[in-house]
Amino acid sequence: MMGSYASEVKKELTGLSVHPEHAKAELSAFLRMNGVLNLNQHHLSLNIVTENPAIARRIFSLIKIAYGIEPALIVSKKMKLKKNYQYLVRLQNNVKFVLHDLDIIDESFGVLTGIPSKIQQSEQLAMSYLRGAFLAAGSINNPETSRYHLEIYSLYQLHNDDLMNLMNKYFYLNAKQTKRRSGYIVYLKEAEKIGDFLHIIGAVNAMLAFEDLRIMRDMRNSVNRLVNCDTANMKKTASAAAKQVEEIKLIDKKIGLDKLPEKLAILAKFRLQNPELTLKEVADKVPDGPISKSGINHRFQKIKKIAQNLGEKHE
């Protein structure tokens, strides 16, 4: 269930049209996070492997839009799991130029793990980069079945720091980060911020579905809280009424209700006949009323005191 929601989000993202500059920003995240460099007989190639055909198509089209190059797309079956196909997108031409242009490597072929400054300085490019990062290594829980949680995994701490800053600098998402066994994650826990993130990266339909589920879930929780609160109040009311009835019966047994002052006698007889009424209802319906709730409470306190005294005398 969780996987299906995350894959629906990713499916929507892979269908978005994109401007060449934004394609580069999205591609920059993808290749930085999921690209593998191969040097074979002095020939350099760049591989991206995925089990998601929509993501494979997305990488293929991003490279084509950004650089006018058609990479190879190789489909193979995984040996262990018969049903799973693997999709390999392989860039064999202009590899060094593309990696350098996307600020993934420097002049001397050193890997740059941070997010390029031109992306950090542009809100639009930041949105595209975050989309690429989520497609490459993001996951989101189904909001209907579990706690709210969205995360993006990074191998390098610098990249994770930059990703968190990107999310918080422009979009105020209150993203947090933590270390994982083999890397780092940046994550969101607040439902509202997760909805905002989905909107930012362009998953508008997924965001609307998420908001609907969130509202339904919050409403269910509110209703449950109210029901629990009402039940607790009813129990409290019933227990208070039962105690009053008990005290009145004690007075009746020991001295008779007619020995009480007139107002207390009227209230005592009325309560015996109506043990189910709340304090407010008693205050409204008592024969010599209506009187205020605090007034009726005051009379019950007097009855209680008389019952306590009678109880003590006869112990």
C-alpha cells in the first residue's frame, strides 16, 4: 500500500514536461545520486539502473532535452526475481562534458558531492533539483495507513546538508536530517509540509489526493476524540448522579426526605425520579426552578453534607 502511493507520486512526476534548463537541474540530481561511472577499455560510460520503467524513460528524455543526445536504453530481467525487469540507461558519448556541465565533476575529474551553487541560488532550478532528488532516492508513506513521513536518501553528508538547506531556504519546509547506516536522510514529518513539498516538485494530483486523505484522517481523529470525550463526560455525569441518588436514599432511610429544608426536599425527590438527567437538565427542570447550574450544584453539596453527617452518626 505504501509503495503504491509512492509509485503513484513518482509516476505523476515522470509525466511532467520540462524546460531544458530545468531538465539539467533535475538530471543533475539524478546523476549525482544514482549515476555510476564505468571505465571500460579506456571508454567512459555513465549508467543509471532502475526497476521503474517510467523513471528510465524520464532519464532518457531528460538527457535528450538537455543535450540532444539519445542514450542507450537496455532492458534486462533480474535472475533472482523472475517478474522484475531492470532498466539501464547508458550514456556513452560526451560523458565528461555532461558531468562537467552539471557540476558533478571538476576539471581534474574530482567528484563534487554538494548541490551546485547556481541551483542553490535559483528557486525554479531548486524545484527541479528536488524533483530529481525525490525521483532518484525519495520515499513517502501512504498517508492513509501510517504516520506522515517523506524522506530523501543521500550517500554524502554535504549533499544531505545542501538538500535540507534547499528545502528550508526557499520553501520553509522545516526539513530535518539524520544519519543512516550507509548514508544520510533529509525528512519531513508534518503533513502540511509534505503536501507543500509535493506541490513544489510538481506532483499536484498526488498533493490533492494527499490533502484529501489527510483531511479525512484528521476528521476521523477529531470525531474519535469527541466521541471519547463525550463518553468520558457521560460516565462522569452518570457516576455523579449515582452518588447523589445514593446520598438521597441514605437521608430518606435515616430521617426521611420531608425532614430536609423545602428546597432540598424538592430537589432530592426530583433527582430520585430522574437519575439519568445531567446537572444542567436538573437545574432547568426541577419543580421550583429553573435555577442556575451552580445554584443546583450548591444544593446537592448541602445534601451531600447532610448525608455524610448522618453516615458518620450511625457508624
